[in-house]
Amino acid sequence: MPTSTTWDPAQYHRHSDLRLRPALELFSRISAESPSLVHDIGTGGGEIARLMALRWPEANVIASDSSQEMLDAAQDTTAPETRIRWELLDLNEWQPTPTHDVIYANAVLHWLPDHAEIFPRLVDGLTTGGELAVQMPMSWWQPSHQAIRQTVAAMSTPEADQLAAFMATPNVGQPSQYYKILRPLVSDLDIWTTEYQQVLSGPDPVFDWVSGSILRPVFTQLPAPEVERFSTMCRRALRDAYPPQSDGTTLFPFKRLSIVAHQ
Ligand SMILES: C[S@@+](CC[C@H](N)C(=O)[O-])C[C@H]1O[C@@H](n2cnc3c(N)ncnc32)[C@H](O)[C@@H]1O
């Protein structure tokens, strides 16, 4: 359902500090010392690709994304970094050759179904000893996403019904599922979860947060008047799910699943 045109770089980067923290924590867990080829899949703003270029000055760095909007925005803000190769690439269709010393995918794979097929395909893209580093939000179970699904279901229009079907099942599984998929394929496997107690400010901050991610398909698939109706209902539901703290901020706990696997 989400297509390359569903992304809004400006909205996504409004909470860039909080979104970057798990990306950096994952990046710090990669142990490669002198890789030849490293690839940031679903690079978004390209922050990690730029760090890759700094951390491994001898490496070829690929930064790919299926959204031309994201790639254009990423390159606009990039200092002239000639070693980064920016590529339009849809992970659904990517058949990698085993040439990558690092494949890094932060906050990307939760958009794609069928992880039992995708994870082995990514491992196939690694050199011997190469590393796969992945972080995915476990947000499907959160009150925010439950409220969004209920609001979409309450719209009762053909477009909303399609969206409801798209949102009905989580793409991200439990940690044990990834252990089962990856353990036979790799020599070393580290899986962990982290729940960040995110403190947001401003009016309707949870609505603002999800506007840069899970609501992108809603905003692009629903007709304009329906978007307005949905937004009013959804804002209210998210305010109820996350009432403000006594200091006016909003606590938005967010759980993430991270994996580093060595081929
Ligand atoms: C939530 S953003 C994360 C961006 C970046 N990795 C970060 O951590 O800030 C998800 C990114 O994945 C990209 N994406 C979504 N589906 C994709 C696919 N099938 N293939 C490649 N990239 C995809 C989106 O265009 C978007 O830039």
C-alpha cells in the first residue's frame, strides 16, 4: 500500500532527534573495521550513510531508498560527499549479490511483509563475516496504533476499508521469530528490544509523530475531505490514549526491536 509518493521528508524529520537515537545505537553495535562495501537501505534523510562515509573512509557507501522525494531531500542537505552512491531501489525487488560487508536497515523493514523471505535474502547479500543490522518499531501493538486502526475502521468508506485491511496484521514479529529465521543462516546473532520513554511537546504531539510515519498512507489514500474527518477523530483518540503530563508534555513510550547478525 505505501508507495514512493507517500513520504513527506519534512514531516518525517520533525522528530529527528528521537528518531535518530535508535539508529545511532544500532550503528554503534556494528563491529566492521575496514569494510569495502556498506549499504544503508531505506536511507531516508541519509544521516547514517553520511556517518558510514566518515567512519569507514575507504569504503564504498550506497544509500538507497524507494522514495525519490526522500533521496532528493537527503542529497540537498548533504555536504559534497562523493563516496556516497545514492540509488533508487525498492527492497521488494532487490536481489543482492554477496558483496556487502554491512547491510544496515533502520526503520524500514516494518513497511514490508513476509520477513521470512526478506531476511534470508538480505543475508544472501553479505560477504563472509559481513553484518546485517536492522531496527524495526514494534508499534503495531501500541495504544497509538490501536487508536489509528479503530479510527480508520470507523470511517466506513471503500478507501478506509482498504487501509484497514493494510493495517490489519503486523509486519514485525516477536524476537523469537527472527531468531528462528536467522539462527541457521548466520554465525553470530544479537537480538534486543528497547522501549524509549519519549517526551513530546506541543499540541497533539502523538498525532504529529505518526503523521510522519504510519499516517502517510492514510493521508495519500483517503480523499481530502475524508482526511480532515479522519484527522479530527484521530487527534481526539490519541489525546485520550496519551493524556498530557502535569508539566504539559506528553509521554509516548515506543518499543523497538534491533538485530545485528554476522554472516
Ligand atoms: C521511517 S523512514 C526511515 C529512514 C531512515 N532509515 C532513518 O532511520 O531515518 C523509512 C524509509 O524507508 C523507505 N522505504 C519504504 N519502503 C521501502 C522499500 N520497499 N524499499 C526501500 N526503501 C523503502 C522510505 O522511503 C523511507 O525513506
